[in-house]
Amino acid sequence: MITRRQILQLGATLMAGQYTELFAGVGRSLSLPLIQRPIPSSGELLPVIGMGTSRTFDADYDQETMTRLSQVMQAFFAGQGQIIDSSPMYGSAESRVGDILRDMPKVPKIFAATKVWTTGKDAGIAQMQRSAKRMNVKRFDLIAVHNLEDWKTHLKTLKQWKAEGKVRYIGITTSHGRDHDEFLHVMRSEPIDFVQFSYNIDNRVAEQRILPLALDRGIATMINRPYQRGSLFRSSKGKALPSMAKDIDCKSWGQFYLKFILSHPAVTCIIPATSKPHHMADNMQANFGQVPDQQQRAEMLKIFKAL
């Protein structure tokens, strides 16, 4: 039976061979300035491109899968990524993240985030403790109530944990876009640090109320589904990247879509999810360089609408 250490060693070998060219772009991007934004409640700076794990890390423990996911993680760290976001809702994703981190010779600085997704105080506490073991973290940087599931109960626990130093930041999420009224109510009434929701160039509903309220209340925003589950790439497939992309340090449509999101001043970080090393390497190049100004943002939107 293959061990985790053997998998990591195999991944490192492949990294040095067939994936060298794939990650070369990340290396070139390192010469550009790293884009960081502050968490409003503390001022702590975070790199803007993180890593989601929904679906992509919900995988069996086998040689081929673990080698590939190890390479994804290596590409993430090569691009100075820190934020790793998961959830008990994502099947075995927390465990696969922990498997990889546990056997890395040296783990770079990470911002570990997960969610509580159950009903009842005791069940919530047990789930969060289990998540810590699965992801191999002593203390989570962020725990959010997933999809507002029993949020009053869990936020009460999380506020206590934060006061006791058991978690650094707390928040709420929505992964499906529903319940925005209740989501906004919690943003207005509770002392939370983060909100997570969907937002991209083709789904801009969050611009109406969530993003302005986050800016007004000083709440950090973590953006999921930045590619609308891949549908954005179907729109731009076969289309040449516009000439203005070079002005914002974009070399792919993926980076173009991520930089559009970053052009909104209320966006703190984005967590694209992938199980493919070359896609992660491409994502991480958006962690560097220029952020579009408002004129460029308007041009990007015009370009997308014309696709």
C-alpha cells in the first residue's frame, strides 16, 4: 500500500519534470507585486487568490489522485497562496487537504478556513473539532456558518470561541445565492469578520446589496464560484484575449475573470477551486500585478458582453 510520504515524493518528482513548464508562469509572475488586501476587522493582509476545495478535493485516497492534488497544492504555494477554504459539506475534501499538509516537509504559511454545517450546539462543536483534525490545523483562522445553517446557535459558539482565542475570525456563507435577505440581516446585526458568497463577471447580483453592505460594515468578502462553475470559459472559448489584458497583467481568460472580480473595492479574496495543477498555476498568476481601475473594469465588462 502506498504511503502518504511516497505520494508526496512522487508528486515532487513530477513537479520537477512534466509540470516544470506549467508552473513557469507562476515563477515569472513573482517579479510582479503581490496583491494583498486587508481584513477590515483587523488590518491583517491576505493574498487575494486563495483555494477552494468544493468538489475538487472530495476524492478517494489513491496514488493517482493524491499525486495530482499534491501538485495542485504545490502550485498554490508557489504562487504565494495562503487561504485554503473547505467545509464538512465537501465530503472528504478536509481530509485530503490534511493528508497533503501533514506530510509536507515544511508547510508554508496558510490561512485555514472551514465551516460549520449542522444543527445544534454540541453537534456544531463536535463537527468543528473533527474538521481541525481532518485538516491538520491546531486553530482555524476562520470558521463560518455554512449556508446560515442554525446560524444563531453556531454564531453564539463562534463568538465565544473567538473571545477565548480558539478561532481568529468568524463569518457566514452562502454557496447557492438564496437567502440573501437573511444573509444581509446577519451582516447588519452580528459582529462577523467574513462573508462568503458567489460573484463573477456574469453573476453580479452581489453588487446590489451584499458588496456595498460589506464595505459599509467593514466585513471581509471571500468570493466563491468566480468562473460560474466553468460557464465563463464556454463564453470565451476560442476567442482571443483582448489587447487590454496585458495592461492588467493577464495572460489568460481565467486571470481576466479573476482580475475583474478584484476590481471591485469590497472584494477581499477569491477562492477558485480546481483539481488540475495547470489550472491552479494559471489561477495563481492573478495573485500578482495590476488590479483594473474603474475605467478598465467597465471595458472588461463590455468585452465580456460582446463575447
